Amino acid sequence: MIDAIRGLAVLGILFANIQSWSGYKFMPLEEINALPDAELETLFYSLHLWIVDGKFYAIFSMLFGVGFGIQYMKNQHALEQFLPVYRRRLCFLLMFGVLHALLWSGDILTLYALLAFVMVAMRGLPVTITLLAAITLLGFFALPHTLVLVLGASPVPLDGSAHKTYVDATPDAIAAAFGQGTWVDMFRMNLHNLYWRWMDFLPNGRITRVLGLFMLGLYLARVSYFSQRVAQSGMLLLWFCLGISLTAAAESLGANMTRWSAEPIDLIAKLVSVAGQVTLALGYMSVVGCLYRSRLGETLLYPLTQIGRMAFTNYLLQTVIGITLFYGVGLGMYASFGLASLWVMAIAIYSLQVLLSSLWLQYYRQGPVEWLWGCLTKNRLSQNRRQPATVFGA
């Protein structure tokens, strides 16, 4: 079931990330409005804000904490051996993340690896305190925003010419580097975007929010949430009612996580938005849990399970596919599609990944990146290929 939830998160992350690889996020709005499917843009962008934005990375982050929590509880009798190995595992995750970030600025692995060391250090908190720490961290970004409001610092006005803009790079410059540029041009612009991505972590509070999601996942693992409560219809109804209500309130208040608050209502909108993201993410997980109670539901979720078992490999593969399809060093389809078309392409990419994952797992126990990560952690090669079935009575 957790693999299926992880597979769902990978799908949602693809819906979000394809906007960057394709150049849609950086396209001037007038160019988007001139696309053949422009009449669908308002609908699909609203769908993105309501059902995608922030929800699936929240699931992925919570599951990271869940994974550590499950391993931590299983190794209570051997923590002296487990914790050094887990920290070594995080060091190699950091290596993968840095390499990935050099290729694409939207990498999340680097942040995950760094924050996971903090999560490990907080592992011994009592269960109730773990939940309180998670809630505090999720809302901690309100403190610097409050200081900005008290000090009267005026945020830089947003350039509304595109969904994502920079103060020192025009949409044309970004399109030239990614859409028509060489590997050198792409690398330089990616470093530029990487710098601003980490700078954006200050107003959007991504650092403490991700750590809060880790701690929430750790709490859910410690209270056996996924074995006892996630599949309850009451949980599904609770989380969806809260998630939809809070998301609607945040949208009506004009929540925007990418800039500093100019008025107290801005800060309130951000807090409501984060609450909506977390509760709706919990609702999505309950949907999977409820479906998994039946054999039919388990069968329907099989594709998600295959992706989830190779989530690390598939996450990195999506970047490779995105760059190959859209960048100038690949097929050069940069800034050519609206959001409706990109959602169709995302489903096609995901379907291909389901097929590849299913074929791979017929012959191998782990995905290639998962296997390599394990070998590096153990400092030795391990057997990954499945042994052929033994035929008796031959």
C-alpha cells in the first residue's frame, strides 16, 4: 500500500515538474494565451492549484519520514549498527542530489538528504512531542514573515508576465538557454535557477516545511497509522473535507507561497494554504488505503505499486525524459505546449514508466538506482537479479 501511495506521489510530482522542463512555467502569459489549446489553460491551471500544487511533494516528504520511522522501529535492538549505516545512506543520497541539481534546478534530493540528518537527530522525541514538532515546523515560516511585517519591509513586486519570473533573467533568456542552447548554456542557466530556487526557500519556508513533513511521517509510522487508520472511510472523509475547505479558503485569499507577506492577510492565506496541502495529501493517501482493502482496488493500483517500488529511479528518469523531450540539447520542444497537452504527455510518460518498471521488476529485485544506492551504502556489490525458478522433477 505504501508503494502505491509513493507511486501516486511520483505521478503528481511529474504533473508539477513537467511545467519546468517544458518551459511552460517561464513562458510569457501572452504566448500561453496564443497556444492552440489556450481556452483550456484557465481550467487546467486551476486544477493544478487545487489538486496538484504542494500536495504530492507533501506525500513524498511524509513517506520519507515514514520510511525512516519503520526502519528505526525495526532496528531498536541494533541502533548502534543501524544509525551509522542510515547516515552513510544519507551521504550518498546527498551525492545523488547534488549531481541531479547540477542537471536540473528543481531537485529535491539534496534538501531531503540534509534535512534527514536533522530528523535522525530528533528521532528520540516522545510520540506526542514528535507531532507537536511537526506542526510547529510546518508553520515556522510564519515567524520570519511576521518579522518582515513588523519591520515594514516592502516585498519586491511580482512580475506577472509569466507563472515564474526572475529579477535578473527574462523569459527570452531562459528560453534561449534551455530551448535552443548548448549543454554549456543549459548548465549556466540551470545554476542561475538553482541559486534562485534556494533563495526562494526563505519566503516559502520550504526548509522547515519539509522537515515538518518528515516529522509528521515519523509520527504516523510510530502510531501505526498505515496499518490501522489510513484505510478508514472516516479518515478519508475528514481529510478531504478539511483539505478542500482549506484549499478553497486559501485560493479565495489569494495565497502565494513565493513572496514575502505584504499584509497580515497574506500570512494567514499562506498558513491556510499549507494546512490545505497537508490535509489534502492525507486525503489522497486515505483514498489509496481504502482502495487497497479490496482485491479489485489492489489490482487497479498495481501500476502505482510498480512505480513506487522504483520511485528513486523513476524520479530521476523523469528528469532525463523531460530534458530529452524539451531542451535544445534534445528534441527541442521547449515552450511549445499548454498545460492541457502537458498533462496528456505526463500521463504518457508515466504509462511508459509503469511498463518499464514492470518489466524490470520481473527480472530484478530493485530498481537500478535503488540497487546502486544500496551497494554504495554497504560498500559492496549485492545480487539484484532474481534467481530463475527451480524446476523439480525434471
